[in-house]
Amino acid sequence: MLRWGFRVLFGLPPWLKRALAGRSIRLAGQVLDPDLQLLGKVSALLESGDGGTVDQAALAEQRRQADMAAEVAAEPGLEDIKTTDLEVPGATGPLPARLYVPPSAPHVSALLVYFHGGGFVLGSLATVDPLCRLLAAQSGVRVLSVGYRLAPEFPYPAALDDAIAAYLGIRAEMPALGADPDMIAVGGDSAGANLALVVSHEMAVSGGPVPAFAMALYPVTDVERTGGSRDVFGTGFGLTADFIAELERLYLPDGIPTDDTRGAILRADDLAGMPPVYLSTAGFDPLRDEGEELAERLREQGVPVVARRFPGLVHGYASFTAVSAAARDATLDAASALRAALALAEAKLTEARRQQPAA
């Protein structure tokens, strides 16, 4: 019923949705997307409690609600994506995973290993299912979503250790998944984007197999940060600065270790050697500044970067594609970048293999 109600509400004529949303919100030279403004208004009416903190006693319920919200916001028409639930290696044992195969995928192709968002505390295969379906459908690339361990039950570096172990384990099993081991990309949104970026960086600094591409949607890159976009957009646009701080406290209860800055990739000394990166930010996102600063640092160190800011959008926009045309367009931009980057990587790989002397 709720899903139907959202379809009806956001299917109304634009002028009526604007009237329901209220006067346009303008801040820092940006105008909030009217559909997301209306969504924020509706969400405020539906919320129980203040929604601004993580109550550990109610964490299971919050996770359940996040899964339900994803189902409500799922786009129709993606049922032809073939899905298979399986397990992949984690740092301490198997992790749940879900493989998405679009009808257009060739027998052997590239694969995107995807890490969900949720501040390292919330999120699951279910919360990111609609997004993974859309990415697979629009890019023509297989997508493998990984469910890593969450805080506070498993604080830092559990999620990162799982992400690294999953990436290496999946790479070893790529032929069985119908994909080329040299055509593996990593991606994620928010906290998951952080994991994708740090996995890429770890492979570069350790001499491991570097992914062919990294896709980071509105990543968190610098924990315990204050000022800038965290202040300007820290209230009123979904994700709040206070909520971010609490999630960071649960994930990193002792803060960033002095001898291990992997939890804050923006602080890494050397970013050279990372694969090409697609990095998007949202104009009304508290995390906007740190994402854009990372993009600039990557450029300075010779890493190919496509950086996009979508000025009218909010954090988590890739979960709102069914209700906001602007959010959908921004998400399709990422899918197009993934498709183009992997096509280029495949062409280079084919040429390199062609030039190799016969055994």
C-alpha cells in the first residue's frame, strides 16, 4: 500500500508536486530538487521518533525499516535481471552476496563488486537491491553485491577487512561467475563507496591486483570532520551531521588509529596507482566537500577521475530513482561511466593480450 501511495504521489503533475512540496529551497547557490523536497516532507510526516540518532537497543528495527524503505522505493520494470544468492569469502568467514546478471551481458564480461551504504552500521543486500538491479540493467555489467559485517557489533576494521577479502576471493572465482578476472571493478555508495576506494588504494600500495575501475557515489572520506558542507547542509536534508558523527563513533569507537588511516582515505599520503575513478557528490550532502577534495587529490596524483556534482540532490540520491527524475539521471550517469570505463579497459586488455608472444 505504501509503495502504491508513493507511485501515485510522485506521479502527480509537476505543478501539483511543487505546490505540495512548498516554496523552493535555495542554499549556497543551489536549488533543491522539488521531488526530493517533497520526499523529505513526506518522510518527516512518516517518521516515528526523532530519527536523528542510532539507538543501539532498537538497531535491529532500524535495519528492518531500512530494508523496507528500499522495497517501497524500488523501480518497476527490472524483473528481467537474473539474481542468484551466494556466499563469498570474508575476513573471518563467508559473507552473503547477490549476483545480478542483465540479459544483455555476454557469456564472459566485466563484473562490479558492490558495497552498500549505511554508515557501516545500517544497510544490507536488501537495501541496495533496487540500485544494483538498475546499475546492472543500464550498464550491461554483472553486479555482485557483498554484505559485509556491520558496527557496532563489528567495529573498524571489520568492514574493510571483509571488503578486501571479498574482492580478492571474488577475483579468484571470476571465471566461475562468468566474468574475466582482469575486468573486475569495485563500487559503492556512501560508506560502501569508502570501502571501494580503500580497497582500490590498498591494492595499489600493496602491489596487489588493482581493480579496473572504481565507482564511488557520495563517499565518506574523512571521519570526525567538522565545518564546510557538514555544517551548511548538516540539518534539513535527510542525512544530518549529528547522525554522521554517531555512525562514525559506532564504527570507530576509538577514533582513527594513529598508525592506520585507512578509515579516512583523504588522509592517505600517496594515492598514486589507483585505478580510474568515477566520484559523484550531491549538492545538499554534508559529505560533499570531502568527496570533492578527494577527487582533486586524485587528479593531482595522476589518477584519472571523472568527478560529478549534482547540485540539486541529497545524500543517498541513488536510492530515490523511483521518485526523482533528477536522481535517476544522476544514477544513470554512473552506470554509463561504468559501462564506458570497462569497455575501454576491455579494449586495452584485448590489445595487450594480442601483442603477447605465443607460448
